[in-house]
Amino acid sequence: MDERITPEQCIFCKIVKKEAAAHVVRDDARTLVFMDLFPAADGHVLVIPKHHAINLLDCEDADLAAIGPLSRRLAKAMRKVFAPDGIGVFQLNGAAAGQTVWHYHLHLIPRRVGEPMHLHGRAQGDPARLASNAARLAEALEDAGKEADPSRPTRSEAQPNEGRNARARAISEREGPAELASPRASRASRSSRGIRRGSGGRSPRPASRSRCALPPGRRARSTPPCRP
């Protein structure tokens, strides 16, 4: 078998271009999910990149990055629709490994206890059954995409200092970056502004005075001399 086929010769590329029929589960910018025409088990699906790649060694990083999360959501949908005992995930590279179509593809196969292990079916699936399975998986896959991902941190976990950062930004806008960088300078600046506002623009009074000094206009009383 010649593995180095062109996209024009590739049956999966023809499915991508809608030149060949398939029971499609999902179609997005990078990937295509459809039912295996010769299923090894009821619900057997294939995930492929739209860009032609012979196998894992030729597949683009961006396509692999898209296929990984998609296959997980697809497995969740498969579990919901078929309630299997297990799900086999297989990807074959080269004839010696069992690859028969020379375009990267990932098998997801529902498995049940006691069934013989096969990666390729021996008979073509019933078209009505394939169409029904595709529709049910598409609906379940859409629901799986809406569910919250438990591995993704919540907003409070991802941004524990959000409130603190917001206060810091407010201070920065009000006082400028130099004052924000120095808390002591910031406090001094706020204090001086408060004095200027209270004094009507006059120079501030000295910060301290003698304990014996009297306010203006107050008459001294006969008191013992003040100790220095």
C-alpha cells in the first residue's frame, strides 16, 4: 500500500469537501467527526483534521490541540447515548499498525464486557442506524460542550487578588504611579493635600508647638510657671 497519497486521492478529504457522503456528527473549522461506515461496534466514530495529514507524524500541532478536547467531549456524549462499559480510543500509524486510510483519524469505539476486540468492522453499517447514531451523538455533544469544565479554575480561584488589584488601580489613577509605588509617599501626599484644602491655600502650621504656647487671642491666666 502506498501511504503517500495526495489529498485528491484521499477519501477523507473528499468527505471534508462534501464530495463523498458521510453521517456527520460535528463539523468545525479544524475537525470533522463522522460515523465509521464499517463500525467495529454500534456508535463507532472517527475524528479527523480537515487538513490532510497521513498520520500522527504529519499532523499539525494546532489540529492535534483541537482534536484532544473534542475527543474528550465526544467520549462524554458517547457515554450518555450508548452507556457502554468502556470506550476504546485508538489511533493507528502505518500499515504495520493497522492503518488502512492514509489520513490521520482517531477511533472512538464503545466497548462492552465480553465483546471481541476489533478496530475495523467486517460489514457496512445500516444507513438508518448510522444516521440515528450521528444525530443522537451530535445532540449529546452539544450538551457536553455547554457543561462547565471541572478542571478549569473558577473566577475566584483564577483571580484571588481581583479586589486588591482593583483598589490598587484606583489609587494609581488618583495619585499616579510614583505615589502608588511608595506607600509612605502616598500617605504623605494625601496628608499634605488635606492640609492645603483645610487652610484655604495658606501655609500650614508647624506640626508641633511648645506645650506652653497659647492660641491667638487667648489671655494668659495666673498659673505657675510652665516647666520647660
